[in-house]
Amino acid sequence: MAKAPRSGPYICGIDAALDVVSGKWKGLILWELHAHGVRRFAELRRGMPGVSEKMLTQHLREMEEDGLVRREVYAEVPPRVEYSLTEHGITLNRALGPLGDWGAERVRREGFDSVAVAEAAHR
Amino acid sequence: MAKAPRSGPYICGIDAALDVVSGKWKGLILWELHAHGVRRFAELRRGMPGVSEKMLTQHLREMEEDGLVRREVYAEVPPRVEYSLTEHGITLNRALGPLGDWGAERVRREGFDSVAVAEAAHR
DNA sequence: TGGGATACTCACCTTTTGGTAAGGGGGAAT
DNA sequence: ATTCCCCCTTACCAAAAGGTGAGTATCCCA
């Protein structure tokens, strides 16, 4: 019973979707995986300055459990693990598009700071 | 300086948007206000079973501060306060549409429980 | 006279989330 | 010989989010 239940009864679709994306780094993981297709653990880590190893694995495991991310382990000498989006991860990302646009405009509107990280890679 | 900073530097638009929607009841507030146009405090409360008064006011205040919700107070004998969406609240809601659809399909797909609350009112 | 409705605020507590630091096991590079 | 890299796991802590229950001032209705 150490694991969180996840997937409690939802009131609306927004609820069900937010449950899956909420988490400090999940949006960014989706973003990175969308931009690069396939990434290894250390690559993701480097692409997300500030994330700790613990949080990264934790979020990746939850997203795997939620069917958004695929995890492939290669039993090689230096271990290699590759992450990519599943079909559901891809559709979720598409569904997040308009929200991302809205957020970007909000940033522009309010003049908030935004961290410039490889902006060119994203659309 | 008691107030949370909010609007920290964002990494991408998703970040900026999620910052504004994350909160246990915010999605539902948006939903209610969209469905009814204008609602009083107690009406919202009744429409969201389980929310505490504290959380409801807290979320409403934050959303007002974020420019999503308009709050109008009528200095009447039994106090009356009406809440509605601002222009930005409306566009945010529109941007959440695809996400809501995705979430609804996830619920269907996985066979999760969903609480039936006035479903008919929501498109 | 007493109770409920109205829209909150305040003090306190629990739960959840995120962060820090350390370790692990083996191979490759210096 | 030492260090680094790889992909984590575990134990422990701090901060944030959320919940509970009380109090407030006024009025209306029975």
C-alpha cells in the first residue's frame, strides 16, 4: 500500500488529464520526448537543468504506469535505458498544444521571465 | 511577502499554463463558471461537493489575481458576491478543451470511476 | 429566541510533494 | 590506482498543499 492510488474518481476530463500531467517536471518530460523522439536517462537529465535523479526516475515511472512513456532497457555493460512516448503520450502532447500556446501568450502578456532552453528545437 | 511568488521563470508555455490551473479545484471552478456564466460563492460550493470554504476562497483569489476570474461584490445586507470568467479565463477554458477530451477518453479507456455531477450541463 | 443563510478569515494540523545526500556495481578512461 | 559514467534506490528532511473547525456581522424567518 505504499503506492498512491492514482486514478481516483474524476469529476471531469480536465481532472483526469491534469492528474497525469501534474508533477513539477512532467510537462517538460513530455516536451523533451516529443522534441527528440527517443532519449536516454542522462540525456533527459541534462536537458532539464535542476531536476534530481530521484524525481526524474519517479516521474518517469509514474508516466510509464500511466501509459504515456515507454521504457526500454538494454542489458548492456554500461546500462542503457531509452525513453520514448507511447501513442497515448503523443495524443496527450497534441492535446496540450493549445494550452501551451495559451501559456506562452500569458508569458508574453505579463512579461514574465522564461528560461531559454533550446527553444529552437520546439516547433 | 507572505504571498507565493507565482509566475516564476517558466521553461515553456505548458509550464506557465499549468502553474495557473494546478490546484485541486481550479479545473472544476473553470468548468462551473463556464457552464453557468455567473455564480455566487455558495452556488459554486454546492456545485463542487467536497470543497472546503477555505480552499474555494483561496483558489478563487488566486485565479482573480491571475486574471482568470472576475469578482463582483454587492454591498447588500446579506452579502452577495458574484464570480464569472474574464476574457483570459474564457480563452484558457477553450485551450483546455482538447485536454478535457483526452482526459475523458482516458477515463473511458481505463474504465475509471467518474463522479456524475450535472453532466448534462457540460456540452 | 433561536436557527439558518451569506461570504468569508484565522489558527492549527496532516498529507503530499519535492529535495539532498549517500551508495552500488561494473566497465572504461586517465 | 583513481576517477568517472551509467541508472538508479534508499533514507531522511523541508516546504507546500490541503483539510478541520471555529469565529464574525448582519439579516430573515419561524
